[in-house]
Amino acid sequence: MLLAVDIGNTETSVGLFDGRELVANWRLSTDTDRTSDEARLWLRSLLEMEGFSRSDIKSMALASVVPAVTTSFRGFGDWIGGCEILVVEPGVKTGVPILIDNPHEVGADRVVNAVAARERYGSPVLVVDFGTSTNFDVVSPEGAYLGGAIAPGLVISTNALISGTAALRRVEFAPPRSPVGKGTLEAIQSGAIYGHAGLVDGIMERLEDEIGVPATRVATGGLASTIVPHCRSVEIVDEHLTLDGLRIVHDLNQEYR
């Protein structure tokens, strides 16, 4: 089986693949202070919870934007039993041309999202990933990665609002009774939910205008199900897009061996 791990600034997504089938998946907080031993205990607990063991894992694919946590996971191969670990980084085959000024700058999560979106939905395709930041990625009609946009995520922007004011406080990320909030809490919810949905719609429209043809629009990430119902521009929610992209990149690199 393949263990796919996507390490984000706030959350870490883990998936276990049997061939092309995702047989188990987990979403946890990213902890930069977690030691390698703690990470191993954490992984063993996840596997055992679903009836698996580390001996079931034959290979591993890793995408990370947190270097300290990447280091902890790089040492998993010997512990798992000598399995091979593929870290998505410059030099790894993706099958997607990266047509930006400095390809080394693009995050591994954005690359694997583009890979998975192109394979699953064709091209052109636009991807919005709701995480710590809200990332937008563009795959051209020819199937190349063109770049995209990065905006403050829903949690970051709301936290900035709360910390920068004296009287406002945290709210549940749920739609209010009406966009016209009847109190402070509902007004914050309206601004957070509908404001972020409007941000997504506006950027998606500009990206599609830039490539000049209609594109499939796909959302992923932990907050996709919260925001997408209030967007006018997103057609598909694919919760496991990033994990599937890791599987595709892993399989492609096995073919090149």
C-alpha cells in the first residue's frame, strides 16, 4: 500500500491507497514541535485504528510546506520497514510542465493539486484549495501549470479581524440567517462566509478571463465544504484531490525507474 502525506501549515492530511483506491484517510493538526518518535507513534495509532499496520505500507509519497515536519517524515522509511519515500520537490517527475518564472518556488501541494485536477477533470482546469491560505492554481488548455493566486485563508483573515479590534470576538463559521447580519456575531459570519465566497468568485472569474476559455472549477481543502455552497463559480468539491495527486506523482515516478 501507498501512504500519502500532505503537510500543510495548519493541517496534515494522510491517506492510505491500495492501488488507486483510497482505503483510509485522516486529517490532523500540523505540529512543528512533534519529534520523530512522536510522529511514529501518531502514525501507528492511525493505522491500528483502521485495522492496518506499518508492515502494510510498501511506499510513501510526501508533499510538505513545513520543512521542520518534512525532516521528521523523511526518517520513516527504515521504521516502516525500508519502504521508499518520494518527497515531491524540484526534480521529481510530475508529467505537468511548470510554466512560471521560478518553478522551484511553487509549493508541492499546488503542483500535486494541478496534477490530480488535470487527470481527473481534464484541462483547462482551475483549482481552489482552502487551507491556511486560499490557493488558486491554473492548468492551461494544453495541460501546463501556469501559476495562480494566493489569498489569506478564511481562518487567518478572521483571526486578523478579531485580534485587531477591541470588541469583536470569534464566531462559528456558519452562514447567518441573512447576509444582512442582525447583530455583531451574524455580521462577522456574513463578512467571513460571503466575503470569502465573493473573493473566490472574483478571482476565479479573473483567472478564467486570463486563459480565455471556459475551465472546469474544482475546490479542495478542509474548508471547501464551508465556503463552496455560497460560491457561484465552483462546480466540484474533491475532498481528496491533493492525496490523489500524490498517488499519481508516486506512480509516475515508479514508471520512470
